[in-house]
Amino acid sequence: MSSPVAEFMLDVTARNPGEREFLQAVEEVLESIVPVLDRHPEYRSARIIQQLVEPERVVSFRVPWVDDRGQTQVNRGFRVQFNSAMGPYKGGLRFHASVNQSIVKFLAFEQTFKNALTTLPMGGGKGGSDFSVRGKSDEEIMRFCQAFMNELFRHVGADTDVPAGDVGVGGREIGYLFGQYKRLVNRFEGVITGKGLAWGGSLIRKEAAGYGTVYFAQEMLARRGESFAGKTVAISGYGNLGFHALEKLNELGAKVVTIADEDFYIHEPDGFKGEKAAYVHDLWMVHHQTVQAYSEHWNVPMQPGRPWAVPCDVAIPTAAQNEIDADDAKRLVAHGCKLVVEGANMPCTPEAVDVFRHHGVLYGPGKAANAGGVAVSGLEMSQNSARSNWSREEVDRRLREIMKRIHDACLETAESYGQPDDYAAGANIAGFLRVANAMQAQGVV
Ligand code: 2IT
């Protein structure tokens, strides 16, 4: 760690005790922006960094609900409104047993830079609950979503804070959340994105994060005169993002050979094609099942652990933070992986990224590569404001353009700060500059 960062991190650590993921995300960004602060001392004197690492607002609330047996359950809800310099707070809601304040703060911090990279007018936020959708009935999910919104509604709004989905929050949950918001405020407004097509949603929103990640990876390959045709790809999560990445990769002639849940993975050496791909589509998004169901249905053994020991040309982690550690990274390198592109948020540990850098593996950071989801959320907001609907082709074209723009911004920024091909440095610096300039222009607020 460089010493100005180490010194600053002492203070951030003292102010955010035990928030491992948040501190990891902050340190990663700070490491990248040291050269910016050296070139632009005005950010230091305006204490932009001190302001930037402090969320504008953190809301934590009780979510009581009644399960199917009549038993009261109590979960914890969060909404972190991190930074509104670029626009209304924007970012997803995550429902997963692992959710805590550190996780939502790291996600909201990352989201601030990601959203800035899209160049659409969106600030950064994130929220969620330690509620697990797995094993719950539809009625329980509805009651939970309504209870969650009974508090969240007072903090959000189409021009204030616009949530969306994330892990554990798909079309069904968005529907229940939106319905309860509308009932409480008596207004039909674009308060949430990822809505159904008949009630304000955008075409391509559900595909956007997965397609966008692949478009970004395509740009990285194209720059080296390569394409996905014939490439072997390992992915992990097979939810909304993972499945749509798989779908686009199949379309481009790649072979996706793995999917994984939290404990096991499936290796399909010939790829998930045709009916197998259709089965993967339903596995989480319709049935909320683990890979055990796939294993039994297709009579393919499931393997314990993570899928990163499987030989591949490209790895696209699509599950959760820190799912690739240094040992996984070494295995990927040893088996010939040349490109790692983050579909999930912060799936590679800093040590894993060091391994990739050391071995010349090209690395696309999530805050750039997976920005397609929130980018199309931004397009959904525009359509809601204009009360219009764009065609599939129109939204997909804009998504491609945005991903290319982000890719080019990362490269050009990295280059201009003397770190050619370092997409992580480029993403952090480009995102930082946009947010920092907006904050400075708006004064001490
Ligand atoms: O991580 C993400 O960018 C998302 N979960 C999507 C956020 C959004 O507001 O669409």
C-alpha cells in the first residue's frame, strides 16, 4: 500500500470498524487515484476524498413480517444513499442472508463510480436486507417486500432515489415492491427500475447486465484482434446476470462450460447449449434452485467448491464479492485463462487482481464491465420521464454504445495517467474525476 493511502485508511478504518468489504472497496479506489491527487492538488485542499468516503445518508430499519406458519420474522433493511453529485441516488436492492452494513456500503460506494462511468445522470446508492428468498413461498416474498417498502417508501422517489434489483431481487420482487410503493404514496411513478414491460419497464433491462458485461469483454478482445468465437468461458452465478451473459456468449460462438452456486459447480465440457441453456434460464430465475437440480436432471455430477479450476480462456465471475481469491487466480492462470471480466461486484480479491497483473492476464473491473445493468436502468428512467417506450433494437444499440464508451474511457484515462491497459486504474480515475468535479462545483454540501 502506498503511504498516503495507508495513512488515510487508518482514519477510514477507525470510522468504519469491522466493515471489511467497504474498506476493501475504498482502498482499491484510493490506490488508483493517488496520481490524480498529485496532478490536481485542488481535490486535496477541497477535502474531496474525505467527503467522498462518507455516505450522504445510511438508513437502517426493522422489517417485521409474518411467515406462512403465522410466525413473526424480523429482518434488517438498509438503504445507503452514498453520493448524489451526479443525479438521484441509483442502485439495486440485494436480498441475501449475507447482507449487512459493510456490504451495502461497499456496493453503494462502487455504484457511485459505476454510475458516473455510464455518463447518465445517476448518483450512487444501494440497499437490501439479510432476507433470503430461497425456500420462501410467493406469499412470504410478497409480505416481506411489502414490509420492506413500508419503511423504504419515505426515503425514495423518482427524483430522489431509484432502487432496482440485485442478487435475490428479480422481476417478482420488483413487482411487489413497486405495488406497495404505489399504494402507499398514491402515485404511479418511475421510483424503481426493472419494472415489467406493461407497467413502465424497459426492453433489454433484464438482459442488460449480462449482455453489457459480454459487450465490454468483446471490446477488450477486439482491441487485441480477437473475438469470442471458439473461446471457452467459465462463469459462476446463473441468475439474471449470469444467464444473460451465457445467452449472449452462446450467440457469439463461445462455449460456456461452468455454472455454480454457493457450494457446488457443474462442469459441462461441451457447453450449456440448446435445452441445457433453457434449463439454466429457469433454474434460478423461475425455480430458485441450486445446481443440484441441474445435476439430477441432466445426470452430470456436481463438484464441491468454486469453478475456477476448470480450464478456460475467459473467466466471468457472475456471483458475489470475493469469489475469486489469490489461489483461484493462480489456478485460472495455470489453466490458461487470459481474460477476467467481472460481471459481479468486486468478485476478485485485491490479491487475486495482483496475480492477474503479475501474469499479464487482462482484467476488466466490475464497476466498468457490469455497468450495463444500471445504464439501462438510466434509459428506463428516461423513458418513464418521457412516457415513451423504445424498441428492443434501440435500447440494445444504446447499451452497446455505452459499454464501448466506458471501455474507451477506461483505456484513455489509464493511458493518460501512465498506466496503459490497466482498466481498473482507468475506471477508478475516470469515475472519480466525474464525481469529484461535480462535487466541487456544488460546493460544501
Ligand atoms: O450492481 C448494479 O449495478 C445493479 N444491481 C443495478 C442497479 C440499477 O439501479 O439498475
